[in-house]
Amino acid sequence: MKTLKVKHKWFKESGERLDASYYLSDGPLTKIKLKNSPYPLTTLSEESEDIFSGNIFKRSYVESEKHGWPYITGSNMIKSNIDGGKFVSKKYTKNKAKLAIEKGWTLITCSGTLGNTVFTNDDFVGKVATHDLIRVVPRKIKNNLMAGFIYAYLTSKYGNGLLVQSSYGGVVKHIEPHHIKDLLIPIFPNNLQLKINNLICEASELKGKSSLLFKESICLIEKVLIKSSKKIASKNNIIHISNLASNYQKRIDAPSYINKGITLLESIKSTGVNIKTLKELGVEITRPGIFKRVKVEKKFGLPYIKGSELSKVNPFSKCEYLSKTRTPFLEEQSLKENQILLTCAGTVGDTKLISKEYEELMALGSQDIIRVEARDSDIDLFYLYAYLNVPIVKDYIQSLKYGSVIERVEPFHIETVPVLIPESSEISEISEKIQKFKNFRYLAFKKEQEAIALVEKEIEQWEK
């Protein structure tokens, strides 16, 4: 049980709050640490050009970028691929200036899951974002703090604790821009600030380069798919009994037969090009069994990555930890470099290419994540990862789902996914891009973690 003696003046500073959880959270404890700061303190508002959330607006969605602006939600912004595929109408979206995102800002989620942060790069430019994101616009002149340093501080356990301490609401928690304007920030020495700032900026640029390589790889595969397909007459919704009989599970639900992915891939098969299922290619597809999860504090456990966290740039920031000694089947659960992970429950078909940091941190994966390994198969691993991320192929995977409330796929479903095998030169080009994509993501993660560690290490010294 946690206990803390509360001073009378703290009640006034907190707005007369009486709930114990507020005073025992990281925020108030961080304020105590900041009182020992050897450096002067400033506030977030003093170091920002503006702190605001976008206007609430009616979202009128359109089909393409021709008539709309790419739209980012709070859950999209922390993903490896921030493109959610939604566009809001240019014609009907008012006050675009209050919704648009620029490079070098810090975005903060302020509804539902609070305190997730992102330092914006070129990926965000030209996009509009939900009003449920707080935008922190750094000062360009007369500033004591650098933009990258502000982000690193707000992402650290100390800054993040201050961010979320003033949340309000019952079921859905919220914070507002005015809650964080007086958030205290120590003014680190210029040389230390510069080091932290540079690490964050370098990480941000690496993320941008990796995103570009990923998009280029998807475009290359889409061109191959279109080149290999042939135009076929539009089909009606009549499925012959022979189709039902040949279906691997004798399914009779319409989405198993009528789907953009199925239509295109079936048309490609009919051209006689080289296309094989994952099973025929010798790809190993497995899913670990259900096991008892014994949750512990971070220092006693191993990071546990769930399917809902798989698409995040940094799934370790707020993940749970499982006991090192009481978790069974550790070898099966362990995530290994160059595995392709695929979510198989709830949200189906999200993929992740595992890079070195997962092995370094000894991360474990949920039983609701399928492992795809192509070490001894007839297909290049990196090409396969890009292929599974092509929208048409993701559509095909959706046709394999079963269930009502919670939809699922199993390894034997994924084994049936057809893979187009293009010329070796095309595979090599795509594979090279994805390898660079993976390496850039790893370097970006390491640089960002180093920057945050420098902030936390400096503040921890003040307690001594």
C-alpha cells in the first residue's frame, strides 16, 4: 500500500482535489523532485508559441486525396504507418488551419488513452488531425528549450506523469490544453539539451525515411499486381455450388467469396502467373497456446506485447510486464528478429516486422498474435512482409475471418493466402527497401530511448 503525507497547500494547488490517486500519481511526486532541481524552471506555455487542440468539427469523409485531406486520429499518430486511409472533405471541413499539423510539433493524446506523445516529421505535413490531440508548438525565437528536448521531457516518466495528473472524467478520461500550460520543465544546460534535441530530431528523420521506403515498397508490389492481373467482367452475387464445395471450410458467408482482394487475386491466378499459397512456399505459421499471465512490475518482468500494441512505433512505452520466473512457454512467447507478426483476434491482419530491439528487451508476444517465419521457405522474408501489407492482400485476409463479436483467423487460414512471385529483380528491389526500413526503425527507436534516458537520468540524480 502506498502512503504519502499531503501538505495543506497542495490542496489549493490541485484545485481542492481529495482523491488519493491524484497525490500518489507520478505527477505530484515529480513536482517534489523538481523542487531539488539545480537548474531554473520554466513552464510549457512560456516555451511554446501555442498550446491548443483543434476545433470540434463535423467529419465529412471522402474516398480519395483528390477531394480530401488525410485524417489522423489519436490512435493513428502513434502507429508505424500513420495513414489510416481516411480523408476529410476539403469542401466541408472548416477551419483547416486549426486542424493541420506541421513539422517539429509535439502532439499529445488528450481523450481516452492520455499522454501518448509524438514528435512530428514530414509524414504529418499536409494532414489534418482530430480535435482530441493537443498541439504543442515550440517557440522559434526567445526560447530557453529546444523542440526535441521538450518532446523528450514530456515523453519521459517525469514529464508524462505531469501531463496526465490533471485528467478528469469517469469512463473516458480527458485533459485540456489549459491543464498543461503551467507544466514545469527544468532548463537543462545547453550542451545536454542540444544532445537530447539532436537525438530526437535524428530519430524523427529516420522514421520519415523508413515510412517513405515502406510506401515505395507497397507501390512497387501494387504495380506488379496490376501488371499481372487481367480485366474481368463484373460478377454478380451468385456463387455456384461448386465454389462452396471447393471452399476449404465449406463456408457460405458472402464475405468469403465477394471481396476486392479475392476478385483481383483470382483474376491473377487465371493468367497463369507464378502464384503460390504460403503453405506451398514452406512458410512456417504458428500461434502459441493460451497461458497464465502473471503481471509484475517492470523491474521484475519481461515486456508483454498485445495485438492492440503491435502497430505502435514504440509498444514498450506503456506495455505490461510478465513474470520472468512464473511465465510458461517462454520460448514460444519470445519475439525474435525477422519474425512477421500478424494480429488474429479483434483487429485482424495488422502486421509487424520484428527488429532487434524486441530481442534485446526479451519481449514476449500475446497468444493472439500469429508468428510468420520464412527462414527456410521459398520466398524472401522482406518481400513477404511488404506483400502482406498491400491493401488488396489485407482485404483478402479479411475474407478469411470467422466469428461474430470477436472476429478471428487461425494459422491454417493464413496458410491459404496466395502470394504473387514476381521477377527476382523486383523481389530484390523490394527486399532491399524493407531491410533499410527495418534498420531505420531500429536506429530511430534506440536514439529516442537514449534521449529519454538522458532526461530521466539527470532528474534522478537530484534525489541524492
